[in-house]
Amino acid sequence: QVQLVESGGGLVQPGGSLRLSCAASGSIFDYFAMGWYRQPPGKQRELVATITNGGRTNYADSVKGRYTISRDNAKNTMYLQMNSLKPEDTAVYYCTGRLGSVGYWGQGTQVTVSS
């Protein structure tokens, strides 16, 4: 089965940057539509960004202009570059992938933005 593993989270000061990675097992990564969700403490999970197989991207208004989603199909890896981080960006970030009607989720990586 397909597995997704997030990495790159950690503690960063406001205004700083982090780059999250999502590594996918298997050999069909290039066919997946991919995305990042996040769940702030005490809040519901929310969609952050998506990227299709063709490279079309979409962002939540709260992160647009600060985050960049990308993918490297040769490495079976998706990335989320996060710049100008704010305390409200603090959350567990989840990688998700979809192939047709079948979806997959990673276990999440913690991002904490604090002084």
C-alpha cells in the first residue's frame, strides 16, 4: 500500500522559514494529486495547499503569498516551503495524496511558531 511520511517540522521564530517534505512509497507518485492540511491546537483540520499531477496549485487565503507547494516526481516527494511564518501557523501539518477516489494520509509533523 501507499504510505506518506512527513518531515521537516520543528520550532521556528515568527518571520522564519521551514520546509516540509512528504515522502511517498510506491512507484505511482506522479499520478497523485497531492496536498497539505494542518490542524492548529483546539481547531479543526484545514486545507493549506494542493498540487495536481499537472502542477496546478491552490492555496488557502491565510497562506497565499507565503507558502509554496511543489513536487519532485523523480524523488516521490512533495514539499511545502513556508516563509514569513506567524504564530497562527502553529499546527500539525499533514500530507495527503489522492489517486482517483482513493486517498492517503501521513501521520503529521509538528510546526511551532513562537518567540
